[in-house]
Amino acid sequence: MNHPDTPSWGRLVSTALVGTSRRPVPDLPDLPRRPGRGAAALLDLAALDTVRARAGYTAHTAEPVTPDAPDPRPETGPAATRRLDAILTDRSELLPEWLSHAARSGRRVNHAQIPDLLERAARDSGLRSAVATVVGDRGTWLAGFNRTWSFVAGEPLPTDTYSDAAWNDGTPAERRRALFALRATDPAAARSLLTAAWPRESRGEERRGLLQALAVNLGPDDAGLLDAALDDRGANVRGLALALLTRLPESAHAHRLRGYLREHVRLDATPRCPVEVTATDPRRTDLLRDLALAAPGNRSQSRDERWEHSRVLVTHTPLDVWTGLLDTGPVGVLALAEQEKDLYEALADAACVQADPDWTRAVLDHPRSGLAHLVRPGAQHPQRQRLRALLAPLPVTERCARVLAAIGSGEEPPQLGEILLAVGAPWTRELSEEVVRRLAAPAEPHGRGDPRGYRLLCEAAAGRMPPEHLDLLPGEPPRAEEEAAYLRLRKTLRFRLDMHREL
């Protein structure tokens, strides 16, 4: 096989033909200098040139890499660094908790761990904000060499500050971070900048990224810009605008939704159907626009499709319209609406979307589908799917108290672990004590217990119970047949306790 032509090969061949006794081994710019003289040195260079050529090497000039700016934050200590290595290797479910504690401590991760963290965050968008915080500017610098990690360049950092240069001449990521930084200190100025720049933003992804900044210090004065964004050509931009407008119950948009809903609510005197919502007109462009919905086209719609528009209307209209129309509180509204299953479900969704604690309490307290119903053995209800969102607006102590009251001391439902996960963290000591009591109880005779339910309960306690409550757990597994699950619970709580101390 002929040797590929390289800059040095011809000179090596000509030296070999003349002979090293008559011509010295040449110094070649693309090959390293070899020790020694004569034929052996020449053959070494020829062999090196051949191997590099077959490997695809081409001569080139490398530009020096501009180093990143130093990160003044202290690095996590050796124990915390080893802990993160263990989490990345075998405990990925604990990564969000470790990142949260590290961020609160004001520390950065060891530089060697940044690529692995960026790779995880590239696959899981829920980790991106926390990862961006702990990797800092070194992570942004590394992302410049790997497009897969480019997301981190646009993640706002607590240390970001606004500059005219970044906003006027920066990359899209730099502009987004500059806007977030200004929004945190001067919301009105940030809104003015975005309003002026909005017509010139050509890419939908970038418009959405900038519009997200309005979620910081969101206020009534932002309603005008968000209302205009409902006309955006990008569906995801319109959806974000609607989500933010839903948090502004006194905006002109909110009052228009109240008007639409009043037009579609029908109050009847019949006991079976005291209230219902009629389907919206799919040709009504003003309503579709205010709900960020696309026009359905020329095809006819089914009843279910028409109701979906009504469902979106109920979900995003301020809930006070119902208490005004029916002259009763949230509990009374739900009692009147429960005969219409679709309407009741839409109202429960509205309570979650609008994060209204009075309404979520009313849904949780409902006698036939509330929290007490969900913890009964064998209970199946759509509320199970939204339990986390229903509990989220409530203080964590109330969440724990409500679940504790609902489970009482009765029979253990198979879905108890799932319900406890929805509580969030940290649990109160009273809730931890009740969970430990159930874990320590002996198995039912004749194998009638639910091994899967017990394991789910262990998993929920491992992730949600404060690790300081480890002292509540018996040292020995109370059920021999579930020894592995119980020992893993104890090991995880010990692992988390050490993790908290290290950070």
C-alpha cells in the first residue's frame, strides 16, 4: 500500500535514497525531534509519519484556548466531592437534594465532576437550573466546546449582573441572563427592554426564553406585554403567556375570561344538574386567542373536542367568578358541580393551575373524592394524579397534618407510599412517627400483606423523611421477608444525614 502524501514524507524518502552517511536526518516541522542519528533515527521518523497518516492525522495549527474566569466560590470539601461521585455512580435519585444543598451553601463542585453533571442535565431538564448554579462559569465555558451542553449558557445564575453590553451585543444566552438579572433588581426596566426588543426577536425559542424572565417579580404591570404575546406565532410562546397571565387575576385578560365564562354557565333549578358549562363556539376567534388555542380548521368537532375548549376556559378563569355566580364558597361550588363530572374535574384542575389554597383545600376535603377517600384501600380516582399539585399551595406542616389525619390508624392502603411522596419534604416528626409505626408493624398472618406496598412505603420514607428522624427506626428489620427494603431505607437515611453534614 502506498504511503499517503504528507509534508515530511518526501524529505524522508530522499534522505533514505541518498543515505544518512551523506545527508543528516532532517529536522521536520510536523514531526518531533528524535534522539540519535543515522538510519535508526530516520526509520523512527518514517514509522511515526506512517502511523499518523494511516490514523487520519493532518497537519494543523491549534489556536490557544482562552481560559475561563476564576470562580471565587469555595469548592465542596473532599467528603462532599466523594459523596457526589457515589451519587452519580449509584444514587442518582439523591442528586437533586445534593445539588440543592450545595447551591444553598454557596459552593461549587469539583471541576472534574462538571462534565458528568452537564451530561445528566442535558438529559433531564429538571436538573438544569441547579446544575448551572453549582458548575458556575466553568460549566458555561466548557459548554462552548460541546453543543449538547449549550443549555447551561442560558441558565440564570444568582451571581449574574446586568450590563448594557451583554443585552445589546451578547449571544442569545447572555441576553437572557442579563434580562433575568435586571428583572431581579429592577422589574420595570427589564420589562421596558423586553417590550422594545420584542418585535425584533425572530426566533420563537429565544422569545420564549426572554418571556420567562417575567416570572421573576411578576406583577400587574406585566399584563400588557403578556397579553400581546398571546398573538405570537409560536404556540409555546402563547402557552407561556397564558400561564403567566393566569397568575394575574386583576388583568384585562382575566376580566375577559370571566366574561366568556359567564356567557357559558347555565344555572338550572333541577337537583340533578344545578350548574353546567356549555361548549364554546370553535369559530370564536377572540376566545380562542385569549385561551392560546389554535383554530380547529374547517372540519367539524366532536362534543368532546368542543368541551376541551370549555375545560381550558374553566381552568384559566379566576375562580372567584364561580363564588360570585353561585353566591357560595369553594366547598359549595364543588358540591353543586359534582353532578357534572367534567365540570368538577375542570374546577379541580383550575385549583391546581391557579395554586389557590382555599380551593385546593375544598377539593382535598370533598367527602366523596377528597383526600380521605383517596387513602382507602382500593380507591381509584383521578384526584390521585393531581394530589401533588393540590397539596403544593399549602404549608408543608399542613400537608403533613392532612395526610396524617387522613391515614389515621386504619388499614394501610396499597397506595400510601405514592400519597406520601406527594407530600413533598421535609416531613414533620409526627408524620415520620406514623410511617415508622406502620413499617415496624408485623406482617399480616398467612401472607396477606402487600409486599409491594411495603417496599413503596420504604422508598417514600427514604426520599422524603428528614434524615434526622433516623433515630425513630428500629435497628433490626421488623419483617424478615422485607429485610432488603428496610435495610436500604436505613442506609439511605444514613447516607442523606452524612450528605447534609458535609454540605
